[in-house]
Amino acid sequence: DIQMTQSPSSLSASVGDRVTITCRASQSISSYLNWYQQKPGKAPKGLIYAASSLQSGVPSRFSGSGSGTDFTLTINSLQPEDFATYYCQQSYSTPWTFGQGTKVEIK
Amino acid sequence: QVQLQESGPGLVKPSQTLSLTCTVSGGSISSGSYYWTWIRQPAGKGLEWIGRIYTSGSSNYNPSLKSRVTISVDTSKNQFSLTLTSVTAADTAVYYCARVVPGLLDYWGQGTLVTVSS
């Protein structure tokens, strides 16, 4: 199985901050990397697919980059509704695997 | 707008079989090149991929569950289903169904909590 490791596990930030979350794969996954946002008690929501493509309806302050083993999710100008847990997921090979999550909290 | 809704028992006894159904509305389950998938999440923990099925019926499962899991599709009812046998307390989780296009899970059900307890 491909292991996905996110860092940090949690972070505190203020509204308006720029936030960066990293995700590392245990082997190359090309650009088969997706990002999700999950709020408490809700299903995850797809944000980014194929490492850097923005899912329809997702605000442009979200962006993704990377390829191979190292990936980044960036949130520019953090908004109150962005406080949530973020997960990366590889779709390069089955079993699809997720990172352990990064919780973005209010400072 | 595609919508997915999980249904099934919220309580299952240890060693018994967990059965859930996902009903798709707002579009035909057999139109387009989509996989349909099940994900689970124990309370306070991360996401685990269970398996996926294509509308042709071909499926793939997580090896950690492979011997116990079956995913099937009923195109006439616009549904796909999950069966997990010989459950234990470790299978207690919120179970989500979702559509996959092609690697991104773009539409999700709201999730259903399944508790394994006697």
C-alpha cells in the first residue's frame, strides 16, 4: 500500500493568513493526488484533483501543487469557513489511501 | 445535481453481516464513466477506502478487508451496496458512499453510523 503522510497534524491560524499543508507519498504517484475538506459531522468535500486542478465551485483561494512524492495544499487568505480538517488521497493505485488529516484551527 | 444516500441498520451484532445500500438520485448510476465507492471513518479518526465498483460490475477491494467485503450494483434501482461479513467492534464507523470521477470522490452521501455491539 502507498502510505500518505501529512504535515502538520494540526495548525492554528488567523483569518487572512496563508496556510500551507504538505502531503508526502511513500512512492511516486505522479499527479494522482486529491485534497478534501471535512467539517465536523459532515462528509468530506473534494477541493483539488490531479494535484493542482480546482474542483468546480471551490474558491480560488485554494490551490494545489506538486508531483511525484511531494504535494502542497495552499489556502490564501484563510476565511472563517475554512476552519476544518484537510485530507490528501492518492488515486494512483488501489488500495486508495488517505493522509491522516490536518486540522486547521482558529488562533 | 447528483445526490447519494446511505441506508441500512445502525446496529449490528458481532460476527454478523453489515449491509448498507447507497441510492443515487439526480442521474443514472450507469451513465458516464464512474466508479462508485465506499469509505469509512471511525469516530475521531481518518478515512479508510473500502472498495469500488464500476457499473459493468468489476470491483476492487482494500486487501485489509478483501476476504470480508463485497460491493454490488443494481442499475435497475440506481443503487449500489456494501456487505461486510464477520464484523467486530473495529468495524464501528461512519460509512460513506461516493461517486468517483476519475480519482476524485466528487459526490458523497451524508454518511451513516454503524455500531457493532451486542
